[in-house]
Amino acid sequence: DVEIKACVSCGQLWLRYFVEYEAFTKSGRWARGIIDEATASNITPEAAPDFLARLPLHLFGGSYSDEKSGSRSGPMNWGL
């Protein structure tokens, strides 16, 4: 799933990418990062993971990481 949401306080756009493999317990993972308006209007679900990996920092979490969240740079493990 891919979502673009605006912060209620400041209006900053955020890209959220979420994937879960229903056949596998604790496989849900998400990442969220800042995105500009021009990129947000053109981003595809297939391009979202690479976009997030190129950011200097993105947030991550999900059941895959035992519901722990944090921040990091670089690619995430989206596969099984």
C-alpha cells in the first residue's frame, strides 16, 4: 500500500509504504519519509521503496520488527 498524507500541523507531505505477506506471521513492515508535491503527484507503488531508500532518513516499523520503530537511511528488506 502507498499513501501520501499531509501533516495536520505543518502541511508537510509524507509518503508511507506498507507491505504484508498474509500467509506469514509478523511480516508487516512500513516506511515513511518526506516527499515533495511534484514527486508525490508522480510516484508509483513500484517506485516507492527505492524513493524511500534514497532519502537521507526515513521512519520504519511494523510487526516484522516486533512493532519497534525507528529511523534509518538506505534500503529496507521488503521481501520474505
